[in-house]
Amino acid sequence: MSDELGGMRGRPCPRHEDVLIAIDHAFGRDGAAAVDAALDELAGLLPAAAVGEDPLHELACVAGVIHHRFVADEDGPLSLSETLAGGGGHPLVLAGAALAAAHRRFLRIALVGQGRRVWLAHAAATTPQVVDPRDAATTFDGRTLGIDLRWRCAHELGGLVISAIRERAERQGDLTTALRAAELRLDLPLSETAARADRRHLQRLRARLN
């Protein structure tokens, strides 16, 4: 069990960066101080929240930070510290970094998603504009996706990142890392349906390792 992730079970949803940093630590990566400084730098590129400000302008500013500062790569790092240091990473982690920077400026940027995909939205917007972290060149109407988008919390983002780590490790034949990721999924306060599926997957991985 990860003490950091396990300790988040009974608390209100934590900050996105706290979940992603805990995942980094669980896989032996440090650099929390560097993450904090890098997120402060990103936040400095964003406007501060202001009464009467246009939510869509704020969302567009967040999109611009992703587009100009990062390269989205499905095969890129799934580590927040590596993503911030290298300027590129998996879209899930890019979304988490953008959220963390926006929240430091008190912008009401939030995460929406469907299945394993996520988009950024503004909680105060009156129109369903979203930003795709895979291609953040512009905002667009989320209704054009043709799917129901639901709000996603930091725990849910963490679960998606851990699942991506597990799946990548399995593809690469790294069963030790895959097993660690499967165990970590069970530390998150996700639904009982998800927990049952995670327990079955963990059992299959343990059988393969033996």
C-alpha cells in the first residue's frame, strides 16, 4: 500500500498535484520541491481569478499554457515530475499539471471525462467549452464529441494515471511494475464496481508473476 495514497481515502478530494506526486513517490520518483516550483512558474503565465472575468478567456489561457509549453504524447511520461521537467508527457498528466497551475491562480478550471479520456472545462462557464490536453490549440464545444462528459475528481484522475502505468508495464512485460500499479489502484476511493474489477486484475497479475 502507498501510505500517501491510502491516507487520502477518508479525506475530501485532495489537490490533483498531491495525488500525482503520491503516485510518483510510489514508483520511486521524488522531486516534490521541483514540482512545486515548476507549477508556480506555470501559474505565473495565467491570469488571476477576477470578479467579472470571462470564464472562456480563462479556459483559453490554460489551453495556451498546455499548447505552448508541453508536447502531448500518449507514450510520454506518466510522471508529473518528469513531465514538468521535460516539457512533455501523457495527456492525463498534462491535464493534471494544467489544473494544478490554474488552481494556484484560483481559476475554476475542472476536469471532465468519459471512460479513459479527460478534458478541461471551466466550472463557471455557461457554454460547454472544453480543452483536449492531447491537442490544446483551442477550446471547442464539448457537445461535438457526442458523448456524456462527467466531472472527474483528483482521485479519478489518479486512477486513470495508475491504470495507464499498469497497462504500459504489461505491454512492456514489466510485471513487477504492473503489479505495483494494480495494488495502488486499490488504495484509491473509487467505486465498488471498479474495486472488484481491480481486485480481479490484481489476482491475474499475481498468477502470471508466479
